[in-house]
Amino acid sequence: MQGWMKTVMASSTSSGDLTKIANNLAYIAGKSPPGMGSWAAISNEGVAKAKAGDLDGAKASCKKCHDLYKEKYKQTMRDRPW
């Protein structure tokens, strides 16, 4: 997942391409790992923000998910196929 996030997701957020951000967040929503119950909801919140033209709101959903799950994911699932 780290490679995908650094290449695909980072490039869409850096460019501000709201369509790509929405599509990427929808993809991420479908990849919710076990034990991370709000993952899909947070991602879908970002999809809605991106579709509404709210770049900052979409990025805020990324931060929200990272704040909740990044460390736990790295510690327990980093080697899990994504």
C-alpha cells in the first residue's frame, strides 16, 4: 500500500485533480483492512468532498484516516498484500 499511496494518491493530491482524488479514495474505501472500522466511511467522506470540488476537505479525510490508522497499519499490516 505504501508504494501505491506514494505514487498514485500523492500525485493526484499534489496536482489537485479532484476526479482522480475521488476515484482513488473510492478505491481505498474498498480496501478497508480488518479492525479499522471507520476506514471506508472516512474514504467515502473524502470522495464526497472531492466530487463537491472541496480539495481541502478531501485532503482532510486523508489526514483523518492517517491520524487514526497509519501507525496501527504500519505496525500490524505493513507486509499484508494490498
